[in-house]
Amino acid sequence: MPTDRASRPYDIVIYGATGYTGRLVAEYLNNHYGRNGPKWAMAGRSAAKLAEIRDLIGAPADTPLIVADIADPASVKAMAESTRSIVTTVGPYQLYGEPVVAACVEAGTDYADLCGEPVWMRQMIEKYDVAAKESGARICFSCGFDSIPFDLGVLMLQKEAVARFGKPAPRVKGRVRDTKGGVSGGTAASLKATLAAIAKEPALGAIMASPFGLTPGFEGPPQPPADKPLYDEALGSWGAPFIMAVINVKNVHRTNQLLGFPFGKDFVYDEMILTGPGEQGEAVANYVASTPMIGTPNDPLPGEGPTKEVRENGSYDLLFVGELPDGQAIHYAVKGRYDPGYGSTSRMLTETGLGLVESDVSGGVGTPGAFLGEALVKRLREHAEINFEAEN
């Protein structure tokens, strides 16, 4: 098993660089870091397509190109052994992800993806966590808009709570105040693959339904239902179900478990979209609750996504409210520039992959919050134009 990662030719390899999001990752690495940054390479199934994308994004002609295909295990093994970290955008991960995870675990190579498929993630935890600890590989799922801003938002709020009150907030609300952006075909394909897997094996539905689906061996207290509109008296606004809560909530609880329960074993967390006060806010909340956002015949196809204009003009504004039993509360915000799902996500994935290379934490199957925590917050503030700050 290769263990001398420092001597490998690459710091980071982008697997899936010819796809919609993979191209954005390569473009960000090239434009933001250039020749004086990390040693990186582009990987995918076709050398010709990789060369085409390399030229389209204006990367140097000598940018390394790696041909790797999960249908050819030797090529994936060679890719994993050539680099200290792999970031992969090749999803749905339950269809295409495991060969890359397995190769990284065997090679002791760090791995970061954009997975929002909790059933598959639970399967990978059970199958590879022990081996990853042995090899030193850090296998890090959900390194995009799901679930980094939420995972780190809760982490930073709790740090503020301990600093102010000497203890964490046992109740935290994640609230989406605003998002501007689009959906790609890859996101829609992942949802369809998850639903197909559950239909084939209904027992997997319990993992999807449980807020603790990613915390094997731990079941916390009952969590708030988030499947219907509600009015939040403290915020003076209606809230509607948030489609990404099904993955974000699980990741937040997994971070709490992996860090040794710094939020407490009685920690309660949920996420919703704020829709405003009064009858109009209620009407919008009811519309959001009853209207599928993805999983319809109008979904974009894999490889499709928002235009450059939509990505660059996008943004998001997230509020985290920590409530203490004595009535005190902390408001903490995470705000990002660029379309959350793609413009910002491509930056988050890249910075996670680079952060893993610089980290000295132990291996295993974990989360951005558990592996990198405040170090990743620092990277995102400095490089990805994401702000983390208390509001009160």
C-alpha cells in the first residue's frame, strides 16, 4: 500500500473534469491558484475531452491529464496512487462513487465529493470507515452547498455559544433567508437514483427518513418535523420545508458524533426556508411545501446547469439561531457570493480537497466539519468569498 503521499506527483486531482461541475472546479483551481499553487491534474474517461476542457478554461497546455474510468479498476487505482487528494464530481455517487472511494482508502488518499445521497453514504461508512482509519485516508462526503455552510454554520454558532455562555446551545435552527441560483442535471439524477435504490430495497428508507441516518450506534432525541409549513414566533416569519434538510441535518449530527458530542447528546436541529410574515408568507410557505423543486419531467439533464451569468449573480444567506433554556439566543449568519449549488459549490469542494492535504487529522469516513472545522472556515473566508459572522 503506497503511504508516502508527500512524494506523489500531484496534490489534488479533479475526477470528472469534463462534466459540468468538474469543469468549474478546474477553472477555479486554474484561475485562483495558477502555476504557483498546488500541483493538480484533470482526470476523466476521455483524453480528448480533457484536453478540450483544459483549453476552454485557459489552463496551461502542460496541465496533466489523467485517463481514468471506473470500468477500468487499474486506471482508478493508478489515479489514486498519483495524488494526495481526489475531488470527484462524478455522480450519482451510488452509481459511480464506490470504486473511487475504495481506491482512495487502499492508497491512503484523501477524497472529497459533492454527495447528497445519505443512503449510499451510510453504506460507505459501514464498509470503509475502519479501513480508512488504518490507511489514513480522509473520506469526506457532502463538500458543497450540501452540506458545508450548514455543517460549519452550526459549528461556528456553537463556538460562539461556548464563548458567551460557557456551554453549547441544545437547540439550533437552520433557516434559509435567501438563495439565488439554479439546479443542475446531476442533482436531479442523484435524487432519482436514491429513490430507485429505496424502491428496490425499502429497508433503506429508514436511513433516509432518520435525522440520525449517518450516526451508526447513536440515536438522539426526537427532532422537529420539517415536512410542513410553520410559523416561527421568535423570527416573525413563516417557514417552509427545505429540500436539502434531508442530507444537511444528518451531516450536522454526524459531525457532532465524530467530534465527541460537543453540541451535547440532547442536541436538536432542523432546517427550513423563511418565507416571510402574514398571509403572504403563509401562502408562499404552502406553495413551497406542495411544489416539487426537483424530480420532475422538467429537470435539466446530466451535464446541464445554470449559465455563467446565473452562477456569478447568485448568492445565499443562511441564518442559524441557537436557543438556550434560559431564553438567551445567538444569531449566526453564513453568506456566500455566487450561485450556491455550482459557483460557490465548486469553490467549497476545491478548498476542502486542498484543506485535507494540509490537515494532519486521522483517517476515516467523516464530514468537512469534523475533519477540518475552523481551518476550512478560514479557507472559505479567504478564498471562496463566504462570510461567517455572529449577528447579535
